[in-house]
Amino acid sequence: MATEIDVNEINERIENIHRYLNKHKEYLNSLNVFPVPDGDTGLNMVLTLQGAMANMKNFENQSMLPGEYLKNFAEQMLLNSRGCSGVILSLFMQGFAEVVKNSDFSKQNVYRAIENGYRNAYEGTENPREGTMLTLMRALKEKYAELMKEEEDPIVIISKTIPYLKEVLNQTPEMLPVLKQAGVIDSGGAGFVVFIQGINRELQHNGFGTNGLSVPTLLKIGKATRKHIKMRLSKFKNTPFAHLISNIDFSRIQNSRLQEILQNVRKITTNLSVNNHVNSKKTLQKRIINELEEINNLWNPDIKQKYCTEFVLESDKIASKEQLREMISAFGDSLIIIQAGNKFKVHIHTNKPDDIFDRVQPYGELVFTKVDDMKKQHRNFISDDVIDYRRDKSIFCIVSGKGFAEILQKLGADDILCYGKNKPSVDQLAKGLDNLQAKNIIAAADDGDILMALKYAVSLCKSNVYIVESDNPIALIGMMMGISKDYDIMTMFEEAMKNINTIPFCGIARANREVLADNEMTVRKNDYFAVYKKKIVLSNPNMEELAVEAIRQLANGCGLVTLYKGLPSRKENGLVDRLKEQFPDTDFEEYYGGQYNYNYYITFE
């Protein structure tokens, strides 16, 4: 039967996996198809784990079954996932955790979990392709199934899959032509292998599970040690408990701090490494007592009130929060009531949330209710949130650059999420959509890597959201210039989709590595290059010369050329003046876009 685990303990282990992934972040970021310094696969995976870890810290000093922990951790990963890599990894973990939520980590059930994780990620990905993270997930499933025939321990099996995963990873350029052309392996696949390596390292070094002493047993050992160690040392040495400590198997104590304390207890009872000076032993004895006291105060596995319950009651029959407090205080503890007019926001820990709702419902309307199982950390919405829509329709834009955010707002966007350098999480996107309080929303992002996270955010949103599948800030400008809020929402969406590709443009960036372009042109590291219709078309070590050549080849007699300056070129001035000299019959305009990775976007109208 599975034993409960201390959330603090497993958080530390997840932190170690996160730290290992973080060490490889820059390597994963560098595996980018274009030599633009915007690769953020590693960063997105790291931030996805980081966001989940931050939310799990709300449940420190509690205990839960390992399967419960993983299920809730996976839910937090999905909420905090960023970019395609973060979302796909979260989907895998969600599928995995769904199977092991019963805390069955037998080799057969771990295989079923891996299989379900792969299926969940594959089905949750639009246009799944070979040569990506999905390929590595399937390879893990297949190799695990093969190794099950000869190994019993799932930890050993996972360890033995890693050489095969590396072989498959090295084959990804043959599966996806764009990787072969760029001369890189798939960054998402590489990130998944690093993730599995991090898990393997933690399993090998610490073990997750099955032979360690349970938390209640560890607590009893700690309390008994504290009780006995307060005796005089000469008396303590002769107790049966001292004999127990001297023979304990430390490998079964998976709390590293308690293990160190008990090792020190053994030292003062057996004279292993503490000299016989009385004061040295007494000092160590006092330190042991203090540390055991601290551990006892930190560990609190017995949750008396299981459900963290919140609700908003709108009532004209309850005069004050003191009256409401009298009505419900007997149902639990940690009661907090905030009053604003005739609305009462209530927080309480209880074992009977339904009884509380039944108690207060005759006095008014329950506007919102939420129940968190503090042992399962499972969000259970007992009734639907009620949203007072402030408008019928809105336009929501998601962009990196502050300049583009200001431009889009002037063009009529109702709200902008300016996410800066790091891709927004599912949770951030969902909150941004809800904050609009609009019944119908058109949402568009300046990066295709945000689309998966946006789609999952929409599934959490109460509004009707129409996603414009854009992938650059110029598309958003084209959308806003061709849309009218006088249309109904479906016509607005159709017009938005129709106008996202109406403005021809190229992007100019500096290469962070050497690459061979489609036209067999070599772009050298630190040279500038121009991307047009998602292909590298020009390269030059001098950015001004490259801009001139790009306009000469791509403008096609356009009367207006607009430059949107990015952060890498924010201190550069005079380019437009020089271009006006080169092209006297063309009108030029320049705006600050603030994009992070492209020196300039240049549009031709």
C-alpha cells in the first residue's frame, strides 16, 4: 500500500530536476532552425516547471500520496506552460499522472502511464510531426516496453532507455527536413531527453519511492529521538533506543536532514567521529535537539480540515460579517470574511463545504464558489463563476515589443498583453482574457509558438474566444487596419483572418550561428540576414547594405516602406535618412517596435 510523502521532500527533488534542466537551457535555446537569437525552447520548459513548483509551494508542510502529488503537479504545469515545448511536455505529464494517480508505480503501470502521456501529448498537438518531442516520447514508450521483458525495476528500465533516446534524437534531422537544412537536432526532443535524464539522476541518487520509511514513521523516530536525547548522554547510551539508532538503515530515511541528525546521534553514542571532550558532545547534543524541534514544527502531515473553501455570498439578509461568522465558524477553521456592501468574500478550511453552502444559501445568492482539496490539490468548481460582461466584443493582442503594443492600441485593440522576452503562460493568457470581461473576444499573438498555450487558455476562459492564427507583429497590424468593431463577431473574425497576410514584409536579424539557406547561400555567424516569407533570402555583414538590397529586391515599386526598429537596434539612428537618399521616389516611415530578436521589420505597401 502506498504511503504518503512529505510535500517538502518531493519539492526538493523536483527542484533538482528543474536545476538540471536549467543547466542545459542555453544549449536547448541554441537549437533553432533560423540563426535568430530567439530560440527559447529550453527557457519555456524551465519556466513551465518553475511555475508549477511555485504553486506547489502553497502546499508545503503537508502530506499526500505520490500519485496525488504528480497529478496536481501536472495540472500546475499545464496552467503555467509556455510555448509549444512547455505545453507538449505538460500534456505528457498530465497523461502520465492520470494513470499513476493511484500511486501504483509498478513497472506495468509506469508503462501504461508513459503510453498515456504520449497519447495525451500527441492528441493535444495540432499537426503532430515526426522528428519532434513527440517522436522522443514514443521512443521512450517503445524502449520501455522492450526492456520490461528483462528488467523488473522501473527505475532501472528508465535509466536504460536513455542511450536509445539519444540515438533517436540524433536521427531527428533525417525525419524533419528543416532540421537537416539548419544542421541541428530538434530542440524540443533534446529538451525531453534532458528532462528524462534529470528524472533518472534524481531516481538513481535518491529514489522516489518504494523502500523509504513513511512520513508518520519518520515523525515518530524524530519525536522519540528528541525525547531520549534530552537525557544525560551516559544514561541515553544504555537505552534500547540508542541501540536502535546505532543499527538503523539510513538508506530508508529519505529525508536528508533527518538522516544527518540521526547520524550525529550515532556519533555521540558510539564515539565514531566526535572526540571525547564533554563540551563537544554537549554542543552537538544541543544542536540535535534544536534541529529535531525545528523539523517537528515544520512537518504537519495531519490536515484536520481537508477542504480549502472559498465563496462569495451576495445577501441583503445578513447585516454584518460578525453575523455570518457566527453562522459558519463551527464548520471549520482559518476563517476569513471580507465585506464589501452586501457582498461577503469568505475563506474557510472545512471537512463539509456542502454543508456550509446549504447553511448560507437561504440568505442570498452564491455568486462564486471554489473548493480546493488540500490533500489532492484538485480544484473543484461547485458552481459556475458568474461574469458580468462589460462589453459584447473585444480584441486582445499578445506581443513582445512595447512599441508594437502602443501601435496596436492606437489601432483599436482593447487590451494588450506585452510579455517581453519570456513567452506568456497558459495562466497569464487565461487571466488576460478574463480581465477583458467581454462576451466575445478575438485573440491574436505575434509568435506562432504562443498558439498552443493560447488554445489551452481559451479552454479555461468563460468568454467565446476566436483565435487568429498569426505569427508575427506585422500580421497583427494588418489585422487591426482591416477590421471594424461595427461588424458582428463572426464577420470581425473572418476579416481578421483575411487581413493578417496583406502586408508584405521582411525581418532583419543578426545570425548567432552559421547556417545554409534554401538558396544554398551560407549565412556566417554575426552576419545580418533578411527573412522573407519565412525563408532566408539575403545576407551581408553590413546591416545598412543589407537593408538597401532588401528594399531593392522586395519593394517591387511600392510607394511606402515602413521600418519597425527592434531592441537590438534601439541606439542606431540615421538608417531611414540614408535609405531616402538611395530611394528618392519612395516614402519612408520609422516606428519603434521594441521586438527582442529582429533588428528591423520592414514592410512594403
